[in-house]
Amino acid sequence: MSSPTNLTDRISHLRKRKGSSDIVSGQRLAGKPPSTKKPNRERRFATDIFMLFAYSLLGIATLCQLVLIIWLDII
């Protein structure tokens, strides 16, 4: 018997064999229902000191700009 020439031929040859595994033949293992839960792709950011520092600087800058706009509008 000649050997298969490419990967597709090899897979089809393994599927035709009688004692092949369920994984190769494309069947599910008995007793395991298919998974219906979708993985959550949303990532949570880590709260570290740099993030807190950056957000505090952003808040201070926004507050200062608001104070300057209101102060210059009054004067």
C-alpha cells in the first residue's frame, strides 16, 4: 500500500480506519454536552498607582480649566 501524499489524504485515511479515536473521526465524546457558554472577551484594567495618578491629573486639569473658564467669563 502506498503512503498518502498530503495531510488531507492522511486525515481521510485515519477517519476510515476502524479503531480510530473520536477526535479524528469528528464525533464528540460520550457524556460531554457541547459547550454553549461564550467566553467573555471584555478585559478589565488593573488598578495600579500609575492609573490612579493619571486619572487624578486628568481630573485636576479638567477642574482647573473649568475654574479658569468661569473666572475669565465673570471678569
